[in-house]
Amino acid sequence: MGLEGRTLRVFERWLMEHDREWDREDIRVFGQLLHQLLFSDKVWTWIRHQIDNRGDDTVRLQLEFPTDAASSRLATLPWEFMCGPDRPGDDGQFLVLMPGVLLSRSVPPGTPYRATVDLQEVRILPVVGAHNDWLGNVDYKPVVRAIKKTAKTRPDFTVCKAAVDVSEDELARTVAEKHPHVVHYIGHGRFNSETGKGSIALKGAAGREEWIDEDRLAESLCTDDWAPTVVVLHACEGGANDYEYRYAGLAPVLVGQGVHCVVAMQYPVTNETAIAFSTALYEALACHEFLDQAVQSARKVIWQDSKDARLLGVPMIYQRTAEPLLGEKSERAKR
């Protein structure tokens, strides 16, 4: 990746530092480096033309990388921070803040496809992992309240009883019984750079937490005949991955096992920020926004309400295709 790539890796390491303060210009520099690395002038000119001439349409920009080692290094970069180049009289804009532009990632084609996409009814299962980790207790009740409030506005949404402090086996049984379309995990996650695997904390033996890695989680959520359509990982480092492993990390592994879409945080955030994001996400869904639009709306909420400019690019969305989900398909949709 040369000097540009090495510079980006330095920025990325800094993003993991909780105490480092970022301002908008720091992020702009980082984002323009990302943009320059991914897009040639010719490709970006074409994309910019689509954006400038979109009218009332939405431009859904989906990034898909091959699974060779070099591309895997690119895939793990935080593309959600991308910022377009400056133009005369116009500073470059962050892609995730451009009106009518939605950015997501995808896994390569050929992976199992078991999730239902055209949903008439949406069953949501809140899952609460082990409470104790370095961030302390998990405050899950505000998120469950936000989910239930959304269901009052959306008659097509049904909220299952929250699975609180569940073990790996209990989670698998609950998913097999309820067949939820949306699994919203509320808890803590981590990434092991030595193994290249992401994990979430569930209840283990003697009441202690047990870290369930991405492969075991996929087995608990996905069977031969069923996979949730959407998994939301309300967890610290839920979207992290490692460049030495092809699409390693919780989010892309779940999509690769049949889940259609995963929403996750790719860098550590406080519990308060995770709650604010999840609450804003369901408020947007209550207004009949599609899921990718709702992620964009929630991203803006936590970014604008915080002094931490880093939060602009922390939420990420992995999906099999750019097909919109969970929104109101009729002309009566509330916007």
C-alpha cells in the first residue's frame, strides 16, 4: 500500500486510543487519504456525476473487495471516514454526510443466502450479554424501551421478550424457537489480534462471562434453514477485523453465514454512545426509514451530539446487497 497505506494505518491505530481528541480537520485529512487510496480521478468523477444528478433518488454506494490478501488489507480500513476532495469554493464532504448518499460494505458473492429480505412482519429479539467487562455493567433497558416504542408506531414490528444474560446454548435455543428477523445484541465485544477473531460476551459458567467468537456466534444464530435478516451489534469493537485474515471479524462472518445485514461499531465506544446510537436507529425506523438510512441518521445524531469527531465513522453496515430493508414500501411512507 506504500506510504499512503502506512500513513492510514497510523491514523487507524490512533482511532483506537480512547483519550486522543479528534477535531473535524483531523478526520478530514484521514478521510481524504482514504478517498485517494480507493478512487481514481476517473471513477470519482463518474460517482460525483451520479450524486450531483440524482434528483430525488438515493445513491447507494456499496464497497466490495476481493478476498485476496492485498484486497483484505484494503477491506479492513475504516472507509466510513472517507471524505471527497476539495473543489473550488467547496471543501470536500464526508461521503456519509452527503445528502442522498448511503455507504455500506458487502461480502463476496457465493456465500449462503438464508435470510428473508422481503419482510411483511418483523420479529425483533433483544439479546443482553454478560453484564461485566472493562466498560462495566450493560445498561440495556433504554435500548429495549426504544425498540418497544418503535413497535407501537410500526404495526409490522413485533418485539420478542428480551433474552437477558443468556448463555450460548440458550441463545441458540431462543433463536431456533422464535425465528427472529432482527437480533439486537446489547453487551460487550472485543477483537483478538492474535487469532483474528471477534467475540461477544455471553453468560458462562458460575455466572462469569464467556467470550463467544465469531464462528460460534454464527452457529448459534444461523442454521441450515434459518438466519436472522439483520443483526445489530450494540457492542464495543463489534465491527473490528484484522488485515491478516480475510473478512475476519463479527460483522462480515455473520453475513457470510447467511445473515443479510449486520450493523456494528468498528471502534470502541462508551455505553452512553452505543445507547444513543441504538435509540436514534429505532427512532428513524419508527419514521419508516430504510435500515441503511436509519444507520445514517443515527450516525449523524451521535456525531453531532458529541465533541468526539471520531464518532462520524464508527458505525458501519455490512450487507449482502444494497437492497433496502425494513422501511415503508408504500407511498404513504413517513419521511
